[in-house]
Amino acid sequence: MSSASGTLLIDPTHRLHVVDKRLFGSFVEHMGRSIYTGIFEPGHPRADATGFRQDVATLIKELAPTLLRYPGGNFVSTYNWEDGVGPVEKRPVRLDPAWRATEPNTVGTNEFIAWCRAVGSEPMLAFNLGTRGLAEALQYWEYCNHPGGTALSNLRIAHGYPEPYNVRLWCLGNEMDGPWQMGHKTAEEYGRLACETARALKQCDPTLELVVAGSCSAGLPTYPEWDRIVLEHTYEFVDHISLHIYVNDNELPDLPAYLAVGLRMDAMIRTISATCDYVKALKRGKKDIHLAFDEWNVWHWKNMHAPGFKAWDHAPAQVEQIYTVTEAVIFGSLILSLLRHADRVRIGNLAQLVNVIAPIMTVPGGPSWKQTIFYPFRDFSRHGRGEVIFSRVESPTYTTKEFGEVPYVEAVAVRAPDTGEITIFAINRHLTEALPLTIATGKPLEHRTLTHTDPQATNTAEHPDRVTPCAAPQPGTLPPLSWNVLRFSPIA
Ligand code: AHR
């Protein structure tokens, strides 16, 4: 392609859907250094009296995730929530079989929820349906949400938390379709357990929102039959079905193909939406089941452990992926997919938040810094809260084996309901050419871009600002290999 350009047609009067603010969530798991030496490091010069790092809290507030999923992930499937409450000195030290680490339980539900709300997010908690079941789920809910006057609600009060947490969103286990999951089940086994757990919880509080564990990978042989079977068991009692996606360059021949890998998310959304609609029709149901992408990111599965990893260490460095600018653009394409499908996808959790496949990194006892993917998420969270309006991109394309014809330019337009301002999020997948994008709309306010001449450029603890957003050199033109935010005044 040469001297090419793109055109974005938008119609601000044509609202497609309102974006649920829970699409801007993230995820904090007891895994690697996510919690210990990530968000929590007593003795760190920037830690507050409770041990939480305020430098990290400041960066999280900049990202403004609306929702934080906790405590796992694979971790939850052997977790006893009781181990993480009450006087810290009495809490048991346990083995965490999922990540082969030692868990001291210094941080548990009470510390997490207090911190989560202090950084401006709402908790989304997960039940252990791996090694535990219905009874423990009811007990955890009672401890968290019941006002008082019962053994478990009084226990919370005795622990120093008089107000019920009123947690709205609960996950019925995690990745139960994955053979690596502790307590992995068949779709029938899990469907029955999830159904009975959900039925009991809804009987206690019909206003809870429950997320049933759907497919955690389109690559598993059970996909998407798992989702059909699980939904046939649970349709009446659940509100959302979870999906997970981690994209990477495995089995992709080259960089252009890698840049298109986010299209797998669109395919997964289409398939599971259709599965939900099939079950709704089968059940002669009235409600739609929504999708919760409660783990999504780029993750190349290399370096699972840092050198020197020993099984059963406490908070060993795990999957501390360093993201290139290329991966920030791919990450941006996942954001575009979430926005395009925000009528159906109501919940999104960037997995994860700190140190483990994360936008924020920390040095124990030292500074914290922003990865390349920090910036697209911050833009999404700041400017994505509105209404997705009709847009159509005309873009030159290239061909890949897996994805067929792929447009160089992808874009989504969001209108802010209060000001009427329009934000266009756009990527340019072309590795060498800038692409002018003709947009017929209001007055341009700003065009910021994240790009770099080296596709492998990263930020590191030593060079934390190698890749940062800047004003576009030629406003209206998308630099090669770039993530872009273009803002326009409302149309008069
Ligand atoms: O986010 C890291 C891990 O990825 C989670 O624990 C698990 O749910 C998924 O496989």
C-alpha cells in the first residue's frame, strides 16, 4: 500500500449503544507480585499506615478502573475466604497450589475491599467452586453482605467492619472448563453446581448479579459447547456469562498477522452471544444473558517465572510481561472490540492491574512505572464512557491467512452524553505508513497518539518514559503502528 488514506463516516445522531461503566474494570489476583510488593508493601517509603503503596494507588486512580475482580483467577479455586479475615497474626499461612506459592493471607477480603473503594473502584468477588461449593458461597456472601445479627455478619462486625459491603457482582468460580483448574469439572458437573449455587444466592438476594464461568479460551475442545450446556443449567439464575481472552503471537507467521489477532475477540463475542440467544429461545426466556470479559489482555505465555523461581516462594515474580508498542496497538484493538460490542459485553476486566501481565509495574522498595498498555487503557477509561455512535471506516487492507482481509485502520466513535463531544479511538496497523483519516464531524479539539519508530520499544524501570503518548505530528493523520485518540467538539 502506498499514499493511501482512510475515511471515517460517522453519524452522531445514530446512537448504537450506551457503554456500561463496568466495562472499564480490572483484576487483582493473589498471584506473583500483584498484591505483595505490588499494591501492598508495608515498609515501602510510599506505603500508608495500612501497608498499601500510595504511588501505586495514584497510578491506579489515573487508570480509574470502575471494577476490581478479586481474589482470583486460578487462585480462587482452592481459596478459603475465612483464612483472610480476622486478626492478621492469627491467619494461617497456606500453600497456593494454582501458582505453587506460599500465601500468608496478610491481605484478605476486608483489606481488599477497603483499599478497592479507596482507589475509587467497586469490588467484584469470586466464589471458590473448585474445591468448595454452595455452603461456602452462601457463607462468604453472608459475611460480606448481611447487615448483622447472624454468626457470620457479626463476625465481620467483630473484625472491625460494621457496614455490610453490598457487593453486587459475584463470579461463580473461575475457568472451570480449564483442565489446569483445581476442581476442574465437566460442563454438566459445573452447570449443576453453578445452578444450585446461583439459585440459593438469588433466593437470599434477588438483586445480586451473578457471572457464570463460560469458556476461558476458544482454543479448548469444549468451546462453545461448554457455554451452551452451562447456560442450559443456569439460564434462570444468572445474569452474565464470563469469557476470557489472552492474545499472543503463537502460531502467527509475522508482525502484520500478530497485529490482527484482536479480531479473535470479535469472533468469540459473536459466537457466545449467539449461544446465549439460542439458550434464551430454548428456554422461552425473556431476559438476555450479557457477556463479562472478566479477563482480557495480550499475554505471550513466555517467562512464566522469573529466573531463580522456587516452588512455594512467597510472592515470586511471575508473568511480568514487558509490553512493546506493538502490543499496545494490539491491546488497543481489543478495546475497540469491547466498545463495538458494548451492547452485549457489559463487564470487562483488564487482567491484570499490577506486575502480573499488567499496565503498572513496581520495584520492591523502589519506584512504580507505566507500561505501554497503560496509556490505551487510560484513554478508554477517560473517554469511553458514553454512547457508541454509528461509524464506518473505509480503509486499505492487507491479507492474512487466519483473518483474511484486515483493515489497516480500525476506529470506534463515542459521544459523551453530557457535553456531546465526540472521541474517535483509532489504530493504524501499518508498520511504515502514516494514514490520513478524513472525518466529517465537529471541530477537532485534540489528536494524541501512542507510537514509536521501533515496533519493539518498551518502557522499563530504567527507561519508564520511552513510549508515551504525544500530540500527533500531523493532526488527523494516524502515524504508522499507532493507537490514537481524536477528540471533536459537538456538531452544532
Ligand atoms: O490472569 C492470570 C490467570 O489467567 C488467571 O488466574 C486465570 O484465570 C487465567 O488462566
